[in-house]
Amino acid sequence: MYNRHVRVHLVDTPGFDDTNRSDVQVLQDVAHWLGASFQDGIRLSGIIYMHRISDLRMAGSALRNLSMFRKLCGEKAYQSVVLTTSMWSKVDPEEGAMRERELVETSGFWGLMCQRGSRVFRYLGTQESALELVGYILSLHMQATLAIQDEIVNQGHEIDETAAAQELNADIIREREQHRADLANAREDMRQAMLEHDEELQRHYKSQMDDLQSKIRETETEQRKLTQTLAEVDKRKEEEFRAFREKLERERAEEQRRYEQQRRDLEENLARQQETLRRQQEAEAHRAQASREEAERRQEELRRTMEEQQRQHEVRMRENEERHRREMEDLKRRLSQRPRSKFINTSRVVGRKVNADNDI
């Protein structure tokens, strides 16, 4: 949502220097979507062309991309085009400004488009910068019809009959002719290497010739693909969409399988942790029980030891009492067995009694 009242749809399209698709496939994909959306009543408010200001110069691929962009849009749609530079954080501001001026002032770059109403913006990688760019497009209050939309929908042309396709076909022809010229030179170099019996150079030129022949076959294949009708392209897109949907379903199923496996693994891990905790708690309880039993055993042993000591003490006391009793009885018996004198010496008797008492 741009604001509470306006919803903005940004459609990202591949460039003609895409590493995963050929230029013919890129043109067919873009033309297919633009034609189908135009037939469905969808109109473009503007077109944003992105260029990295960090690029040192407009190289061959960048020029080809820009040339194809012009053919797709057509001069009538230039007023709806916003030429946007990016990657400003990667260049010196003065160097970036100089490159920007070169783009604007050179007719082969952006000059002609700027003269016909295109606007130049800097995207600084911030939300404010993006909103400023979108806000400008909305302020135009325009509905752009691109040249390729007019050619396909209004004029009923096939893709290979559009100006963009003819431009691309010319590029393919030029590229193939260049490959053929390079192949002729490589063959001449091969003959020279064979005359000189230079096997290393022969292997080099053989590899070069094989590569050039492969590229020539690729250009021929791409040229044949360019003649595909919209119906054939539509069929291919349906097959690609079906394959993409099946891929998404497989990925979703695989993701669900991984999720279920992770869930099971987590549950099993939790169960193992709970079992480990239970065992630890049981072990702690067993250790605590063992400690209590050991303490009770020691207390019982101490009690028994004290009882045994008490019993032994009582036995010793009884034995001592019994010994004293026997000694007293023995003493009394001895005293009773001694002969008595006629006159008893009282002091001696008393003294002996005392001594006997002391012995006792």
C-alpha cells in the first residue's frame, strides 16, 4: 500500500543480460505478460529502468539491454519512463555525477529518451528514495501503452513480428556472423599449426573451433525459438507454470515432511529428557532413601552399642558386688574360725573390726 487509498503493484522483469535465460526467452516472457495483462485491461502507470551507476561505462550488454528496452516501450511511452540510477553508495559522488551527466547528454544512451520526456532519478537505497520515485509516477496520472503491447494486441502481430524481436533477431544474426568469421580465422590458424606440427596449438585451436561451432548452433536455435507463436509461448508458459507449481508442491511436501520429522525428533528428545529426569529423580530418591536407611542403621547400631555397654557395665557391677559379697562371707568365715582368748583385748578386736571393715 502506497497510502490508505492507493495500492501500487511493482512488476519485476528480467533483463536481457540475464544469466539464467536467453534473450529470446526473456523477450517472449516479457511480451507474453505485457500482452496478456493488456488484454485483461491492466494498464501501466509508468516504467522504471534501472542502471548501476557503479558500472564504469555502458558496456555491450548494457547497450543491448537499453536498445531492447527502447524497442519494447516505443517513443510514445517515453514520457512514462523513469531512468533510475542505483548503487550510489559504491561510487564517489563526483564520479557518479559525471557518469550520470554522460548518460543524460549522450543521445545513444539516455539523451534521446530524456528529450522525449523521460525523467532521471537517483535511487539511494532508502525507503524515502523509493517512495519519491513511485510518487512521481503516480503524479503523472498516465496510462502507458507500450509499443509491444500495441503490436501484439491492437495490431495482432506475433512476437517475431514486433520491433523488439526484429532488433533481437538482427543482434543474433550479427553475433552468428561474428562467430563464423572467428571460426574461419580459427580454421586458418589450425592449418598453420598443423603445417608447423605444433600439437599444443592444434589442441588450442580445436577447442576454440568447437566452442565457436557450439555458439553458432545456439544462435540458430535461438533464432528458431524467436519464430514461436504466441500460442506456443503461452503453452510453454503453462507448462513452466505447471512445473513450477509441482515444484512448489514438492517443496511444500518436503518442508512438511521435514517439519513432521523435526516435530517427532523434538517429541522424542523431550521424552528422552523426561525419562532421564525421571531416572535422575528416582536415583536421587533412592540415594535419599539409602541415606535415611544408613542413618537409621547407624542410630540402631549406636543404640545397640550403648545398650551393650550398659549391659556390660551392669554385669561388671553385679560381678563386683558378688565378689565383695563372697569376700565378706569369706572374711566372716575366717573370723568365725579363729580361737577366742579368755580375756579379749577390746582394742585389738575393735581394731581388727575396723580393719575388717576397711577390707570390706
